[in-house]
Amino acid sequence: MNITASQVNELRQMTGAGMMDCKKALVETDGDIQAAIDILRKKGMAKAAKRADRNASEGCVLSKATEDHKYAAIIMVNCETDFVANNADFVKFTKDVLDMAVANRVKDIEALKAMTLDGQTVEALVANQSAVTGEKTELGAFKVLEGAYVANYNHPGNRLATIVEMNKEFNGIEEVSHEVCMHVAAMNPLSVSEASIPQEVKDRELAVAVDKTKDELIGKEVEKALRKAGINPNHVDSDDHINSNITKGYITEEQGAQAREIKATVPGTVQLNEGMIQNIAKGRLNKFFKESCLLNQASLVDDGKTVEQFIQAADKEATVCNFFRIKLGE
């Protein structure tokens, strides 16, 4: 399959891996992005579960809650350049649409598009912005939360906003919910808790952890065999390095050949303890939950506590039901 430069760049943006590593992973998976991500992660070249969905790079993101804190919304209006995005009229337009949406407690993006403002539908007004700015303008996102208590946070610069739904009201909820909103903005959790992560994601994370653990254990045995043969593993970590280091005189031709043989034969002789592998993999999965689930993450304002513990210090029955985070470029 022919892998295009745009595919390689997309994978690189999603994982942070090198261009050649991305291309090799895409070739190996016949262009399957998710499978390529998994391969790069197994090799330690990509971060876990980095979101694949990406939006236009410029625009305005704002959030707002009703005075009774029973409804909150985030809107993103996209344009092509930061020059337009930072224009006061463009920001005002975004704010006006959001104000109308919150005042009418609009339920979703389709309902918002159909709402009328100044005699025109929002969908038409957004399209008309192109004539005003000279740039393509789109309603990139609109998310809503309704519940016992909802809060919002707008990060300075109009590029990032969050909304959070709490399960109940309690004394001090305004401060607590605001801190949670800012935490979501800073730490970008994938879900509220382990329970809200789809099973297929859990299964994939565990599979990646198992494969990575096996590769590491085999790698240690290969490294041990190389050192026993008097070969520095760092000199033979790839065929390119072997050839380069032979040319530089760091290793001999014979050592290069011996290293290749060790790397080819030792993995097949390693006896892996499946129980140990599962335990290590489950530990990695728990780390994934701790890093990715909002309630499991370490609180940014209360050292030594998780976000859940921070919330429940104010009310033992309080928790987060849902949240949304929208950032330009993600």
C-alpha cells in the first residue's frame, strides 16, 4: 500500500513519534492509523490514547453557564487564521451566539444551527461570516451539560474552555466546581472514571501493556546475552547502527554478525512467566486509569489527594457526572 506524506504527518501529530517511525508503522499496518498507534506505543514511541479527533487550528472557544447553574454550554467557531480569531468582532459574534444558546438552553448543535438571531438562522450567520472576514468560517463544536449543578471555565485567550456537571449542590460547590473545571482544562482527562471508559479501550490498553511487557522482558534477555558476548547493546540497537558502528570502528564485522545472530535467536529461547506479565500489564493499566480518569488524577490544588478526594473533602457524596473540554487544534 502506498503511504502518503499526509498520513505520516497525521500519525506524527497524534503520537509525537519520528517521521520514519510513523511511516514504518503505517506500512506495517497497511495504513491503519489506530493499529499504527498501537505499534508505536508498544515500542515506547507514542503516548497513550492521544485523541485522534482534530479540529481546525484557529477560531474562538467560549463557555457559559446559566445563573442557576443547571445548564452550561461550550461553543467553538472556527476560522483560518489567528488574525481573524483574535478580532474583537469575531469574538463578539461567537459570544452572541453562545449567549443566545444559553438563554434558550439549546440542546445540541443541530438545534443551535436552526435557531434565529437577528432574523437569520445561526447556520446562515456563521456562513455569512466568511463574507465579513474573507475566511472560511464554521461552527466547529457545541456541547451542552444539564444537571444538579454545572460550572464552566474559559481559559485566557479564547482557545480552551471546559464545562463540568456535578451530581448535587453543597456548601462550597462554586469554588470546588471551578477548580475541577480548571483541572479538566489543564490535565485533559479522557473520562470521568474507569467505569466510563469503553471496554474496547480497556481491552486495547491491556493488550498494548501485555505486548510491551513481553518485548521489554525479551529485550532484557537479549541485552544480557550481548553484554555476555562483550558487545555494547547501544552499538547494535538497529541494523543501521550496526553498519554505522562497524564503519566507525566501534565494533568489528564479527561482532556485528554475532549481535545479529543473538538478536535473531535469543527471543525464541526466552521463557516468559505469563502470571508475571499479566501482573505487570495490569499495573500499567491501573497507571493508565490514574493518568486518564478525572476522579483518579492527582489534584492540582490539594497535594496528596486525588480529584475525587478533593471533591469529597467538601461533601462525601459529591462527585462529577460528566464534563466536556474543547481546545483549538485538538
